[in-house]
Amino acid sequence: MTGQARMFAPQTCARVFALPPGADFPHLLAQGLLERLAAFPPEARARVTVLVNSGRMQRRLRASLSDQRPAILPRIRLVSDPLTLGGAAGMPPPVPPLRRRLEIAQLVDGLLRADPGLAPRSALYDLSDSLARLFSEMQAEGVAFDALDNLDVSTHSGHWARALNFIRLVQTVITTDTPDPEGRLRAQTEALIAQWHLTPPSDPVLIAGSTGSRGTTALLMQAVARLPQGAVILPGYDFDMPRVVWDGLGDGFTSEDHPQFRFRRLMGQLDLAPDQITPWTALPAPAPARNRLVSLALRPAPVTDQWMSEGRKLQDLGAATAGMTLIEAPSPRMEAQAIAARLRSAIDEGKSAALVTPDRNLTRMVTVALDRWRIIPDDSAGRPLALSAPGRFLRHCAALMTQRLDAQALLTVLKHPLCHSAGDRGPHLLNTRNLELHVRRRAVAFPDGDFLRGWGGTAECTDWADWLAQVLPVHADSTPRPLAELVAAHLALAEGLAAGLHPGTGELWLQAAGKQAFAAMAALGREAPNGGSMTPQDYQDFVTAYLQQQEVREPVNADPRVMIWGTLEARVQGAELVILAGLNEGVWPKAPDPDPWLNRRMRADAGLLLPERQIGLSAHDFQQAIAAPEVVLSRAIRDAEAQTVPSRWLNRLSNLIRGLPQQGGTQAWQEMQTRGAFWLDMASAFDRDFRHIPTDPPAPRPAPAPPVAARPRELPVTAISRLIRDPFEIYAKYVLKLHKLNPLHPDADALLRGTVLHKVLEKFTKAPPEGDLLAQLLRMTDEVLASDVPWPAARALWRARMARAARAFLAFHLAQPGQIILRETKGAMKFDGLGFTLTAKPDRIDLWPDGRAHVIDYKTGTPPTRKQQALFDKQLLLQAVMVEAGAFAPQGPLPVARITYLGLGTTPKREEMDVTEDLNITTRDQFETLIRAYLAPDQGFAARRMLFMEREQSDYDHLSRYGEWTLQDAPVVVHVGQPVPGQGNA
């Protein structure tokens, strides 16, 4: 463009254009640009520079220009691209953000060590990130570091004074280094503006799509707007807002959260009035009536009384809300289902549809719901790298470096799809399964290298076990180590586990997520020398946060008609149907992030951005998106924790519309809800269809009757009480041979505590007595706990309990008149008339001087009462019968004088019972009657027959389908192999 040919006519004021909310900004920007360039030769277009705010806007604008007519395109650059700005080549490169973060983390680490009460150690990297953002923001906003020196903290709490002192200390490190990327961009912008003051460009320069929320961008927008051929095109400008409201937005301390505040600030900086901002094109907004309604609803809080006067002028509420739908779902899951149903319907209608929300959990649920129709949406955000397969694998490997290797952590890594991915994946999974079963059977809490090698020899997978023992960390080391060393160890562990028995790194660094993970870890390795030293636990926290901050877009064959956008992407896109989801307080808008370094007043005094800035940007995004041709507003009434609060914008819209019944507002709102209820009903119908809810009646209370030949012919005395209380358990365990797997991570449970107690007392009673029996008992307790209980907290607790019960045990032990003749020795008694064998392993049997026996059982809990022993707990009574029958060789038959349950729990207690001949005969007769009954063909093993407490849980409740029946239901005897009434086959 030369001579008198100019794209814009000369004017004395700054040149600012705008497009209304709801306009397809890139499309209309391209249309207006081509209209203004129509009179110029084609080559003149190449001299136009358009600065846009995002790469997506850049691509969209190029596509819109190409679609309208073939022509030479203008130069479309990013406003943050340093190559666009003069003086870039002469400036040193900026400090990488990761390096800055690591440097600040070392300083914050020293602060937390000096003042542990400031914050928990887990907040180290969050504090470092927030401080790095503060310094970056100061550079972007042009706030000098010495501005903080002028802050008056005399009226603030001591916390803010300490934080300010620490910031000043960190400044001494920051100011001696090169600037951050934001500081470098600010310097480039200032240099360019200074150059323009001397020699303004004669070619057109436009800035389009930016709100000027950042200081550097706002500075550049002011300069461009004042150029002879410069212009700024604003998105989502409210042409319906009166001048008096614009004037009221001048105070940022009270108006920062208004959607149009940034435009009001730009007008003040350019000395423009609201009516001096003109439309970029003559085309109206898609929904002008709705724009007027939303503009009034979003008025600043101090002037919402204007609803009373201006609300009467809204005579077209029906037209304003005709294209609006309100979904108020009972839960986030139903909200996602309803949104998915609406998106699916939009495809049938031939419409382009977009879901706009900042709630990534909701977008994931919608994506899953769309999968039922094999619809893959085009998600602009991707997902955090930490949630990808390589990210999860790296996090698991980092966790292995922080603590003693436990079975759960080991198997989690071994089952990951990237583990042993270089080859022989099938044998690896087989070995992993066999290792898991062995660990569960043995209840191994911490499988070390020796354990793995020993198991590998017996399982005939020596090479695999040797590889695993070699690549895993030998032991957890909590001492600080240089970050470079930790990164190297982390990568060696991850690559070794990924490769398996083959060379290379398997599939760890392949695909899009793997390549990005490799780049992220390579960058961390380069900057590691600047990170000082860390403990492995600190390193794990750091790596997790580091990977969480990066996103990866994995290539998928997405449906171009269904899109998922963040609020930023929604500014530059257009769709026929827009769904605004997650409209609850705390989600949209998100609560401002707390600043642990400067409070709101201190930020305002320093010239920094206020926390409400993010709310104002979200409000602007909402105002633009709700102005789409057709829009759906959705929220969940409840989340997983409590009742939710509607978004402030949705709440304002509801109050305004329903507060205008004379203009049909009440009816309009009800129609919006009715349209939303349709999609909720549709979602519920889809849910029922896809879940295939069975129509069969609930299962009856089972009492399976297996063939007599399959019924148990041998039981331990400990199983007899279960046969009385829950026969179904005996059926499942001894007929079906089903046993509960031990957990991967064994707990210090009551079963282990009982085992430890018995081992301690057995060891004590075998050893010759020493001078101080109490000290001897506690010493042996410590020895058994050290060898059998790997949990320090459990060892301390159980040792304290044993110390409390030790005196009661010693008093009982020393008071016994006889001698111990049997400890933990198994015996068996055959009942020839029944063809049944009863086994037992008594804790202890004493022989009194008169030749009679005393049967003793140790309990860590509460011993059974006499009544319970008479009806249910027959363990010692049956052992007495076995002792008199000579079931425990080589002692032979012995008369039994007494049985004793010795409770050594929190409150030591004894339950003793003298044994008579009649009691023995009665016990034997009752036992034979019980066994004879359960060997009868028609006797079923009823579920939960007579449990001690209704809330008691059985390991086999799921097998008996407890919950479909209640304890009030009569057991249904079903012979195994015959149909269950109403349930098919047994």
C-alpha cells in the first residue's frame, strides 16, 4: 500500500473496532478484512500484518480467508511471537521456566526448613510455582521489583510481612539473571513501541481477538490503535451497555470481575468513549435479543437495581430464550449423559456442536458417554501428560524410589502395559500372575530381591526374577541427593522396567504421549544441575506436579461435528449448537487461586493483577458463548459431596427472567427447563437401555444342598462355630474349595495380631524362666514383633497392648498347678459311626498333679461367654472331648478338669468352665447330631443362619448374593445341579 491508498481513513483518535458477543469472530474478521482490501491490488494484502492471540485463532483466520476467495494472505502472526517484534535478535534468550522453578524451589525449601510452621512440606512446589508466577507477572505487567519495597505492611498480619521479606530475598537472585519469557517479551514490546514513535509503519497492523488482560498485550494494543494504519478489533464487545454503566466500571478494585472491564480500561488508556468503538462489520449478532438480556443480567452488583427500570423494556423474552435450554441434572453423571444425548441428536440434525466447560472431569464423562455411539469428540485440550500411559508409568517408577518396595507397588508397575514392552509380553504377564498368587498366599508385605530370586528358582523363571531383582531399587534412601542423580536413577529404572529382558526401552518413548514424556524428562535432565538436592519423596512430588502441568494430544479419528473446547478456544470458534456445562460456583467461574505471598490489597498497591481478573475473563467467555444461535446451559444440582450452588451468572439470569412475569419471563424460564428435562429423560432412557437392567426377581436366601459324597468329612474345631452360625461359609470353603485371596498389601489386622500373640506365648512358655519374667516376656515380644510385623506403628501399638496384658498372663501362668504338656500340636478324632474326623490344634494343655488336664486357649479379643459356648463356640468343649478320647498322641486319653479362654486384649479377661463327664457326653452327642444333620441329603447349608451381629460381614456374602435377600427371608434349599426358583441353574 503506497501513495494515498490507505486501508483506514485518517483520524485523530485511536482506532478500535469490535464484534458483538456470539459472532463467529475469525469468520467475520476475515470478511471485514477482505471488504477493506477489495479496492487494493492482490499484492497489497501481503503487506498487512494481523496479530492474533492464539495458534487456533491463527489457523482459523487463515482458513476463513482461504474459504472466502483465493487470494494472497496477509501476514498472520501471534501477538506473543518474538519474531514479530523488533529487537528480538539482539536480546539474550530468556531463562527457561523450568530452570526458574527449580531455582526458586531451592530458596523456598530453605524457607520451609527455617520456618516449618509457614506451610507443610508437601506445599513446597506449589509455593515455588506461585512465586515463579508472581515474578513472571511482575515482568509482564511492567512492575519494578522495588515496587514491593514501597508496600506498607504495618496494618497487615505478621505472615504477610514475613512473606514480603522472603520475596525481597528471592529478588536478589532473580534480578541478577536474564528475564523470564514474559519479561523478554515486555522488553521487546517496549523497544518496538519506541521504534514506532520514531518511524511509524506505513503498512496496516491489526491486533484481533485479544481482550488486553495482560499488561504486555494491552501495551501493544494501545500502540497499534494509535498507528496511522493500525487498528484493534475486540471480541465480544457489549454494544448494548449504557454509557452510565461503562463509566461505573472505572474502579478495578470493584469491577475487575465484570466481563467488559478490560475494554473499559483500554478505553481509558486510549481516551476513547464507548460510542467511539465501532462494529467491524455491519452484520448483526446471531441473537441480539439475548445479548440485551445477558447484558442487563451481568450488570455490576452495585447497579443491579437497574433491572427494575430497564427490565420493563425487555419485551422479547420469548425470542431471547427461544434458543436456550436449561439442564439441571441430579448428578454430574446424569449431566454428562444428557449432554451426550444432545450432542448425538445434533449430529442427526446436521448441526455442528461444541461443549464448552472448564471442568475436565465432566468432559471425560461426556467422552465416555459418547463412546456408546462410537463418537469420538474433537477435544482441543487433550489430557494431562501425568494421566497418559507414559506419565503414569513414570510416576509409578518415581514412587518405587521413595519407600520400601511393597507388593502392591511392585505389581502395579509389572501390570502396566509399558512394563516389559520390548518383547515377550505374554510370558511376562504369566510370571506376574504367578508372582501375585505366591505373594498373596504367603502374605508377603515387602518382596525384596532375595525373595524374588528364591521364588524365581522354584517357579522356573529364574531369568525373569533375576532381571526384576536387578532393576528394582535395592532399598529406599531418604537422604537428599543431587537432582541430576535422581533423574538419572529414575530414567534408568523406568527404561529398565520397560525393556524387560530385551535391549532398548520398549514402547516407553513411542507414540505421541511417549515422545512428549521423553522431551519433558530430557528437559528436566538438562536443567537438573540447577535444582540442587532433593529427597526421593520431594522428587516424586516434583515429577508428579511437573508432568501434571503438561498436556498431550494423542491422535484420534475424531468426529469433526462434535467438539470439546475450553473457554479460551470458545472465543475463536463458531458452532451452531453450544453447550455451556458445569455452571456451578467453584467450577465456572473457578474460585480465584489463593496467593500465599501477597494479599489483594498488596497486589493492588503494587500495580499487579487482582484475583478477580480470572473471574472477569470467565465472565467474558460466558457472555460470548451464551450468545450462540442455539445454546444449552447445564449444571448438576449435587456433586459427590454436597448440594451445589448455581453459577453466579446463571443465578443472575434466572433472577432477572423470572422476575419479569409480565413480559413472559416465568413462562420462558419454565420452557427452558422443560427442554432440558426432555434431554434428562432421554439420557435416563439411554441409560436403561445400555445397562440392560435384568427383569429377574431378586435371588432367594440360599441353602445349597450338595451331594452327600461332596460334603466335608473332616473339619477343624474352629470351623464348627461357623457351621452353626453361617453354614454357607463351610459350603463355599470346604465343598466349593473357594478361599479368599490375601490382600496385596497385608495389614496389621486381628488375625496377624493373634498369630503374633500365640507365637510370643509359645516361645515364652518353652524357654527356661529367667529372673525377671516380665522383662523376659517383653523381650521375646520385641523379638517376634521385629521378625513378623514390618509396620513400625503396629509394632509400637501391639507392644503397648502386650505390656498391659503381660501381668495378667503372668499371674495366670504362675498360678497354674501343673505343667505344660502340649503346645500348638495337631490332633484328630474319628467318629466311626459318622465317617467324620474332627481336628484341632490346642494353644496349650496343662497336666495337673492329680492327672487331669487343663485346656487353655489364648484370645486377643473378648472370650466367649458361657452361654455362647453352650450354643455356638464349641472350640474348647470339643477339644476337651478329644483330650479324653486320646486324640493328642503321645499323651493318650486324659480326664479334663477345666477349660479356659484367656483374653489378653485391651482389658484382660478369663472365661473358665469346669468339665464334668455329663458335659463331655452332652457335647459329643450335640456334635454328632450336628454333623449327622449336615450329612443328610436334604439338609442345606443356609447363608448367615445365626450370626452374632447382623452387621457382621462374611467373605462369601457376595457369593450368596446377600443384599438381594434379607435375614427375614426363609432359606431356600436347592440341590446342587437343580434349577434355583426364578434364577436358572445353581
